[in-house]
Amino acid sequence: MRGTVFGIRKALAVEVLNSYTHAATKAGIGLAVALTLPIGDTDMSRRRMVYEGKAKVIYAGPEPGTLVQHFKDDATAFNAEKHAIIEGKGVLNNFISEYIMKHLNTVGIPTHFIRRLNMREQLIREVEIIPLELVVRNVAAGSIAKRFGLEEGTALPRPIVEYYYKDDKLGDPMVAEEHIAAFNWASPQDLDDMVALALRVNDFMNGLFLSMGIKLVDFKIECGHVYEGEIPRVIIADEISPDSCRLWDVKTGQKFDKDIFRRDLGDLMDGYTEIATRMGVMPEKSVARPTGPKLVH
Ligand code: UDP
């Protein structure tokens, strides 16, 4: 009973936050101001945190089988050796990931995304995370360029799918199908489903970004199981954002993704703002940023 009342109160609180954020956006309150609004400050402390990662926090959701995914401003690279707080990054990733996941759902590529709740949070389906990251590459960049001595920007003869085992302590090592099968990280069927999803996402996002004058160089996805009755089904989880994709301007080759932070190429928020603006999901065009990124030691 208590659970139900609490559940209703939580659902109500979420609705209030929702309308609050809507009102703020409608009233033209900028992102900088919206960021300082007490969204979650009071409510969040009463929620049950399920997991805290480098860039996101997961809370128990208002209904069974749901979770709330909260996007933080933390940026990390090189297995968290480099870390900064970049004000507003979480908000932009929330909007950008919403845009992509919503489109994927629309074309029948199943994702965990249900709806955005407020500036920093979205309601998602609870999944059993499969401990693998799948990277799809269209163009050589980052680790593949280094590994094979390829010049960054070289188009690959076909999309390449790679597997990485999700383990921060080990630095997410690249693994082969043999390892996945031997250590039972995913069944052959799961892996088959994940690769099929990854390639569908790649095809879809290539077109989506191209229509915005952006080249999809590579990206990473994570997947999880949901149960429909007894039958497990693999769906896309986590986020798809400039934190997990390489996105270059088609004409100039300018980078709009997390490489700006990894390689100290300038202001990360400029790149993310450009993507959000081209998608038409920027909360307000001129984003005032009260402070720059702060290095965390
Ligand atoms: N990526 C990610 N999380 C990781 C590692 C990689 O989202 O823990 C993304 C990265 O942003 C890029 C793609 O996966 O879009 C390929 O990354 P790569 O293997 O080249 O590694 P990196 O050079 O980023 O270390």
C-alpha cells in the first residue's frame, strides 16, 4: 500500500517536473537558468538510486519495469583518467539521445526509451544489460586508426562491428566472438540480434545525420534484455549521443563530438550545441553558459 501511495506521489512529482520544465522552455527561460531550477534537488533525494555511472545516474522508475535515466555534466575520457564537469552537457545529451531513440523506435528499432521527463531525465524500460559494447565504424578514427596505422578519415570498405567487454577495471578490452561464447557474456542468438540491431542503427543514423550535413564516423551501443512473457528480447539501451558517436561536419570535417574533450580541440558545448541545433532540439538557441568547463583533479 505504502509502495502504491509512494508510487503515485512519485509519478505526480514527475508530472510536476515535466510541466515545470515545459513551462520553463515555453517561457523562453534559457538553458543556463533552467539548469539552476530546483529540478530534482528536493525530489531526487527521496528517490532510490539504482546505479551511478560516469555520466549518468539511474533511479527507480514510477512504474514496475521502468527506470529514470539522469544525465550528468561529467565528461570522462581514457578510462576516467581525464575528467571535467561541463555545464549543460547532460541536458544536451538528454535531448539528443531522446531525438535519436525516438526516431529509432518510430522505424521499429526497439530501444529502452519511453519519454523525456525533464531537462536532464528520461523514463526508460528496465533491461538486463548485456555486458558488451558494440562499436560500428564507417570511417577510420580513434582506436582503429591507431591499431591498423590508418589515416583518420579513411572510409572503410564496409561497416565494421567490434565487441568490447564492459569492465571499467579492465578498461573495456576488445574481445572476439570466441571470448563472448566461452565466458557466456551473451548467447549466440543475443549476439546475432545485437549485430543486426547495430547495423540497422548504423544504416538509419547514417541517413539521419547526413540530412543534417553530418558524417557518422562511428558509434557505440549497448543492449539489454526485456522479457515479453518468458521470451527475452534484445533492445537498445543506454544513450546514443555525441559522447558515444563520432560526428563530423560533411563539408569541413569539423568534429562535433567528445573528441573535442578527449583531444582538447576547443569547447565541447559548441559541438554538442551545433548537433542539437541541426536536429532542432536545442532548448533555446542562445545557450548562456555562466562558467566554462572545470577540471576535476
Ligand atoms: N566509445 C564509447 N565508449 C567507450 C569507448 C568508445 O562511447 O567506452 C565510442 C567513441 O565515442 C567512438 C567509438 O565508440 O565513437 C569508437 O571509439 P574508439 O574505439 O575509437 O575509442 P577511443 O578512440 O574513443 O578511445
